[in-house]
Amino acid sequence: MKKIYFNDLCVTISAKRTLGILHVVKNKKDTKEICDSIKNGAVLSDITLRGYPKRQIFDDILSSFKLIDAAGGIVRKDDEYLLIKRFGLWDLPKGKTEGKEKIKETAVREVEEETGVKKVRIYKKLKTTYHIFQTRSGWKLKRTYWYLMETESEKKLKPQKNEDITKAVWMKKKDAYKAISGTYRSISDSFLHIFE
């Protein structure tokens, strides 16, 4: 099962109906029509797509948008987790790859840049999330690779203001759970279990 988020909605590609309205897609043309409906604002609830091979449906959706690779992390220190606040919502540090940078390098760099934390180490790969969004230059699909990370850094956190980050804070597990449960659905659906 694959999930792709847009706004606060979700497209699930699954053999079984899982969320919202079921659409049976038979070919690339059907998938393109669904993508056009998303772009036109005609999809107003969660949908489940099933039909021709799931992997092909997923690939056809990816090819309908400009793909952007990004990476980020859930950083743990002792019994606390690092969260940021951006645009008034709690979030996890992440960002786009630069040049020929490897995904893991992106994840570490973005966490360090957005929060000021240092000496971040990756110790586990997490799931990859997919999110469709619109910019002035058109529709894009962000593929974000996530990692569980650790640090022992005592350096004072410094939110990256030029990225609209107003806070970077360490939170106890129960507070992080509450913050993540009220944030972007692509984050809460994917990672809330880590904070339970």
C-alpha cells in the first residue's frame, strides 16, 4: 500500500479499499484523470485507487508531477525529540537535496541547518513520504526520505528563520506525541507511532 498526501487529504493505492471513495483505474489515462482532478481541486475527500498493477499506478502518479527529493529526520536525545514550528504548525526538520548530495547527507544537513543541532547520527531508515503541492511554477510531488537520528549535542538550538521556522525545541515523548498528532497529516499518519 502506498499513500500520497495533498492538502489534508490522502490518495491510497491499495488492493483493498482503505480510505474514502474507491476508484478503479484501468490504465494510465484513468490515473492521469485522477491527477488532473487533484490539480483542479475536484478531489475533496480521501480516495483509494486500485486496478492495474499498483506499482504502475504509483509510477504513473509520480510521472504526472515534477518530482522533488528531500530528506529529514526524527532526532532523539536521551528521552526527548527535536521538533520545529513552521507556519504555525509543529513539524520535523527536512529539506530538498542540493546538487549531487546523497540522501543521507541531505537529511543530516537539513536537520542541522533548520535547528542548529550538531553531531547528528543516523541509525535507522524510516518510511518515505509523498506529498503533492502547488507552487507558482506548477504542481510538484515531494518524495521525502526519513531517518531516525540521535545526537548528544548540548549546543543551543537555533531555528532557521529564513526558512520560516520560528521554534526548534526538545520535547518529552508525550509532548511530542501531542504536537505531531496536530500537525500535517503526512507527518502524523506516518510517524505518530514513534511517539506513542
